[in-house]
Amino acid sequence: MTTEAIKDMRKKQFIFINAILLIGMTIYVAIMNYTGLSTSYILFTLGAFLIVQSFSNILKKDLTKSWVPIIEQVNKYEKEIMGKEWKKQNKTTYVINIFVGAMIMIQAYFTHDFSRQHPISIWFFITLIIFLLLTINITTLIHTFKVDNAKNTSDFKGYTWKFNLIGFVFGLAIAVVIFILAISFVL
């Protein structure tokens, strides 16, 4: 792939990721604020979706396939560059998504306030979306920089566990920030 083609592919990838996040968060807030559905129903559905999607991806024979052309193109490119580490990274991501989906469903079960609706403050939504966009874009930039500047597959030896360890620490920090934001908006 030429440098120009890679830049174009990465630009489309960033636009897609950001658009999906913005649309998803907007739909989530609209459902929370303008329908009678409770947080528990939505969390349970989100958790179930993550689990089903992860299992279906694990069972796929060709992990590069996607219903979104730009994601399929990125998968093929990264698989070629990263080699075996790409498969490890994707399988690890699917297992993490199953765990997160299960945790979300457990949270939904223990907060089963099915009759109550919790409107979300627009300022909390704006703050959260900006924070999520920054986090996801920075993480994606770090990953794409590593992949796009690699010379060969040996550059990725141990990449998955290092990236996941850093992601775990970063995720804990994000959870603390989101918790503090939530508490500050409630108070």
C-alpha cells in the first residue's frame, strides 16, 4: 500500500469511528431522556450486544471480514503488517468485550429499577462525549502510529500484552474520571 493510500484509509477510519461514537451516544441520550426505558434495560441490551458480537467474531473463520468496508480494509492491512500478533490482539479484544458485556449485564441486573427513568444532563453528555472522543482518538493514533511505522512483524513481539496492560491502567484512570464527572453532575 502506498503512503497516500494508507493516509486516506486512516482518515476514513477516524471519521467512521468518530461518527459511530457520536451517533451511538446521541441515540443513547435520546433513548434515556425521551422514552420510558430505564437505564437497566439499555445497559442489559448493550451488554448482550457486546457478548453476541464478540462470540460471533470469535467464531468467524476470516477475522478481517466486516460489514463496513473501511474496517475490513484496515483489518486486512493491519493483519498483513502485524502477523500473528494481530490475531492475538483481536481475540484478546473479543474476550475483554465478553467480560465487559457480562459486567454491564450484571450491573443492569443489580440496578433493576425497571420502572424509573433517569434523564441525563446535556452538559454531562457533552463532557462525556468529548472525553470519550479524546480517549478513543488518542488510543487509535498511538496504535496506528505503531502499525504504520513498523518495518516488519518482529516489531510487534509482545505488543498485545503491553498494549493491553497500558490500556488497563489507562482504563482505570478513565473510569475514575468518569466516576468523578458523574458524581459532580449529580451533586
